[in-house]
Amino acid sequence: MPFKTNPNLAHRKRAFLHFWGAAALLPFAFYAYSAPELNRINNQQIIHQQERQKALDDRIRSVCWYSHLKTRWF
């Protein structure tokens, strides 16, 4: 037979633990890699929402004198 399995069980156990340990850490590595970009996109969306809300508040404030009752804080 051209290929014989390794009879060294300790080595096989060590390789098994290395492999599955690395596999278990992969999701954390992908999260650490992608979190800043996701955070930047989320911040852009929040800033955009705040700008739209401010524009709406300014519009309401410019239309009527009691506009402070219609803002998002009330």
C-alpha cells in the first residue's frame, strides 16, 4: 500500500485539536476583520437619518410658530 496511516495517535490528536481550534476561531477573525467596515456603514446611516430629521425639524419650525410642540422630542 502506498499510503499508511500514522500510528502515532498523539500526533493525530494534536492535529485534530489544531484543526478544530483554528476552525472555531475563524468566525471571530472574520468578525474582527469586518466590524470596522460595518461600523462605518452604520454610522453613515445614522448620520443620514439625523440629517433628514434635522431638515424635517427645520421645515416644521419654519412653517409655524408652535413648531417646538411637533418635533421628535415631544
